[in-house]
Amino acid sequence: DVVYINNAMIRNGSIQEGQLGPITIGKFFLDDGTPVTTAGGLIRAEAIDVDNLSVAEAARFYDDVQSGNYIAGQSGWRIRQNGSVEFNDGQFNGTV
């Protein structure tokens, strides 16, 4: 019930269930061949595509940020790198 393979190259494969040990992501590439990780082994920010992201420390943004439901002039919010912001249907207390 156990198969040991020292090295294998699989062109196409499918795993329905399984257990994996430590995974090295340095060998993952985007469709255009760009590696997902940096030379230091960190995941490149532009390679992250998630519905939710939690940041443990103060975040730095190098591009515009917006809510998932942002539609200009209609819903959500957007903060642009040029300093302009758009908040739709908000309530503010204090100085704005």
C-alpha cells in the first residue's frame, strides 16, 4: 500500500486527497513563466490573488487600494497613490 519514488516528473496529474510534507513554493511559476517567489524565497506581492488578506504589521501599499465592491461613484471605497480618496455612502464623525 506504499510506493516510494526518489524522483518523478509528471506532465499532468490530479490528486483527489493526500498528505504533503513541507512544501517549497520556489518552483511555482505564473502562466507567463515568472516565478512566484523572490530570490529570498518571499512570495511576490503581485503574485498574491486572494479574497481576504490579513497583515500582521503596518501595511505599505505601492499601488491604489480599494474594497472588493468598489464601483466608481456607486459603491465601496478607493484610496489612490496620488492622495485622492473616494468613499461611497459613508458616515463620518469629527473633522474630515
